[in-house]
Amino acid sequence: LQKNKLVWLANDSDMSDTTGTGVDLYLWVVTPELLALVAVFGGLLSSGSDVPNKLQTLASGSVVDWQTLGWVFLAFFQFVVIVVDRVLYLRRAIFSKAVLQVVTLVIFFSLFFFNMQQPLLTDNTTFVLGLFLVKCGYWIFSARQLRLGYPKGLVSGGPSHSANYFFRDFSFNGYCAYMVYLGTPFLFDMRVMLDWTCTRTTLDLFQWLTMENIYSVLYQREVTLAYRRTLKRHFGLAQPWVIKWSTGVSFFTGLAVVIWGPLLVSVVSAKYAKPRSAPVVAVRMEVIMATSAGDQFSLSSLSAFAKAEVPMEANCSTSENTSMAAATWWLPPDEQRTALELLHTECTLKDSFSAVYMSSEHDMWQPTPKRRSNFAAALAKAHSVAVLAEEEGRVLGKTNASETTVWLDVLVYFTRNTTGLNSGNDDLQYQSTVLGAHASDVLASCKIHELQDMLRTGTGSLVIPSVIDPLVKLSADAATSLYTSRGMLQGLNLTLNSQDSSVWWAVCCDASTDYCRDSAANPVLEDDDGCAGIWFLTSSQPVGGGVFSRFGLSLITIYTIFVLYIGKTVRANISGLITYIPFTELPSTAKLWALCNDIYTARYHGDLAMEEELFAMLIDIYRSPETLLQLSGEQSIR
């Protein structure tokens, strides 16, 4: 096969004339398109909010705004243009290429000069200007391609006659560009699959992939041989120090940066970056009657009907007429003094504060008959144990399974906005939830008896003192009490109501104590329904301002996913090299390189029988180490 004399003319090609050879400008055409795709993603991240919040919004699948939706569709359209451009290049469809040029000009110029001047996609002109410039580069090179025509057959000249643009240059810069191309996720794989789909060939997909792999290995080996010929190292001499510094030191430094870089960046950025507040956005409460036997009987579920941030002075003052004093004015003097001291300490740590009021609306109670029977039986056992213990003067605990005891558990779930993004829509916030657990003492026999009467009659009220701590510290993984003493705890008033076939619990704060805000009056809605709302004053720990935390990533995540993956990849590339010696340590690639180019030439010429025959010959060569050794030559010692 004489490659320089072959002309490929597909039957369905738009290029029907045989004059001229054309010029292959595909690399110059596709590079601005890939840069345009990067610019579109940059515009997507810059629209509406800062980069970390946008990433977390997209990752969490939350509701997005119209700007985000517009950029996503623009990115998809840009991807479609790249794919169509590749298909037209493979089919040498010059007329269809001209149509694509006009379509992209009309669409993008309409966006640039009509929609983008209003904040439809973004109010940041940097990415709009960048996108416009790279698209202009695409249109210029695409117009040049249209004028010169597509190449017919393999391009001649240069160090090789190759069907792959990267393989026409064995320089170090070309090799680096090729490795970047291989390292880009999915780029090589999608290109190979698209080429196989759009090209007439006798090879199946896996044979095509094998051919691409052989071609790639030969190219990398030829680059190595060209480098060694340039180096001109004499036999018996050590490797030059220039090579050691440019190769060994650079690789060692790169691995050291991978290992220590994330830790140093995280620590330094967390030290000097400004912490971000994490306000409370939702609170949910579960009221459960628990037993020492491990049973749990749910009574009611409440949610916060009002929450408000409590702004604090910059100097965290606790004097009169300050925000702290206003948030705690209704407490008794001693307790208020203690609360102010605690809040002052948390304020100096840059915590954010919120006042939360739980709903006292009626919650339907619909246990199954078996569940209700089990509840009554557990109360009967607990009542007998409590009466006996009181007669003997013993104090009952919660861990002895042989003696059934009951108490009230209250689980409070605090949801925080951990991005610091202030938005009226909770769906646009990246949230994390922490649990705060509160529990009463073991119920005495009189309390259990009252609860049994309530279940029999379907109505009644039971007061359980000292259950919920209203001052709560919220951290990244827990909700703990600010005031460890049990002297400042809210009691609960459980009221069972029934009407017709409906049964419900009303859960209120015990208004007889000093720790229910405004007694029985609702502190926000300013009504009096006889049920005081449960309240919390939360101190939310700020989120670290480090680089990784702004993207919702922890240092453990960075090391687990990225660093270990890079280490595994490096290890896979440098281990087991002995198994690749017959295929990579070739003294000469000239004959094998020519055979691979003959296969591509036969395919483009339309001689598919010759393509299949030459490919079978290539496979037979690689199956036989002796034949491979004969075609590639032996290693020269001197």
C-alpha cells in the first residue's frame, strides 16, 4: 500500500471532487470547543451564588434557579456541538459542517447580544467574554477548515503518516499533550467509541480498542526512543544529573505535594479563613415513652413553628439593653446570670444564636391495638416494680432489664445550614442534622398510675418535671447541653384528648415552672390556648472556613477519595512492569508502526478486506514473541 497515493472517497461524503488534498485542522477546531465547555461550566458556577454553594446545590439535587438551568442546557448544547463536529469530521461532510457553522453562529450570537445582556444566564461578564473569545477562535478555525476542505486519506509529511493527530509528532511537548488527553476522564473512551460508530470497518468494538491500544503503546515507545537518541548517552556512563533532577526530583516533589498538600492547605486555610455561621433552619421533636426492657412507644411528634436568629453585639456584651439580655430576660435572676455567662463564652467563639419555639398543635396518636396493649402491659409491670421499690426505699434505674421501669425520652433533631448561605428557601440550602437527646427521671408509681388512668379514659393530663434543657450547643456531630446542672430544665405537660374515634396528645411546657417562656401565652403568636410552647435557645458552632469545607469536603474525604486513588494509580503504573517488557521495550517500532498505518490507510481507502487481513497479521505478530522480536530487532548493548 502506497499511503501517499491513496485517496479516500466515501460514497456518502459531501466531498465528491478529487482535486486537492485538504488540510486537517481538527485539533485547532476542537480545542476552542473544549475551552468553551470549560467556560460554560465556569459561568454555571458563577451564576446566582458563590462556587461552593452552587456545587453543593447541584450535588444535593436541590431546586435550582433559572440561571442554573440555562447554563446546564447551554453546557449540554456545547457538548452536542462537539460530538456533531467530530461525526462530520469522520464522515468528511463539508456541507453539513457549513450548516453547523451557521447554526452555532446564530444561536450563540443571539445569546451574546440579546439574552446575556440581561441577567438571564449570569450577571458576571467575565465568563461571557471568555466564552465569546473561545467561540470566535472556533469559528475562525472552522471557517478555515471549510475553505481548505477536509484531508482525503492520511496526512503525509512530518515524522510519521498517522491517522491520529497526536501521533504525528514525537516531541516531548506533543507527548505531554497526549498524556493530558489520556488522563482526561472519558475523553479518550468517548472518542474511540464515536470513531468506531461513525467509521466503516470490519473490526468490532473490542478489536478497535485493541488497535488503539497497540497504536498508543507504539507511539509512547517511539517518543522514548527519540528522547534517548537526543540524549546520546554513551555506553557505561551514568544518567546525567539534569535528567535526575528533571525526572526523579519532579516526580518525588509531586508525590510529596499529593501527600502533604491537602493537610497543609486545610490547616492554613482554616487558621486564617473567616468562619461561616451555621444557623438553625429546622427543628423536629419526637416524644417517646421508653422502658428498661428496650421498648419504645412513640407518643407525639412536634415541629418548630417559629425560629428567629438572635443577633449579638460584636463585643459579646452581656449588660442590660443588649441582645443577650433580651434573649434571657424572663429567666430567674440566678439562672439568667448563669445563662449570660455561658452565652458570652459561646459568642466569643463566633457561634450563631437562634430562638426556637416548638408547636403545641395536637398530634394524632394512632397505635395499633397490639401496640397499645403492649404499652398498657409495660405500664402495669412498671407500676408494680415502682410500688415495691418505694416500699423498700430503693431508687430504680434505667439499665436493670429484670425490673421494668419507664421514663420519657425526647429526641430533638436540629437541622443547620452549614454553607452559611442565607436563603428564604430551605431547599436551596445545604443542610446537616444533629441529634439532641433528653430524658426524664424514672417515673414514680403515682405518675405511672395517672398515665394508666389516661389510657383507660382517653383523656387526662400528666406533668413530667425536668426533661428538656432549653440552652443547647450545636456542633458538627451532636447537640449537647450548655448548662450541665439539672436546675434549669423544662418540664412537659402531656395531655391526652379524645373525640369520637380520634385520639391525640398535646405536648406543652410545664407552665408551673419558671422556664416556660411567657407562661401559658404563646410567645410568638401571642395567643393563650392553655398550652405553653417548648422553647430552645441554640448556640450553633460555626463551620470552618477552610478551602475544602467550603465545598462540603472533609480532610478525611480528600485523603480517602483523591490521595489514595492517586497513590493506587501511580502504584499500578510502576508495578508489574516485567509483564509488559515484550511489548514496551522494543528496539525499533518502524515496521510495526508502518503496519498500523497500513491498516488505517486500507480502512480510509475503503479496502475493508485488506484492513481485516492486516489486522489479523498484527494480532498474529503480538501473539508470537519470536515474530515480534524479529520485526522489532534485538537490544543493542553498545
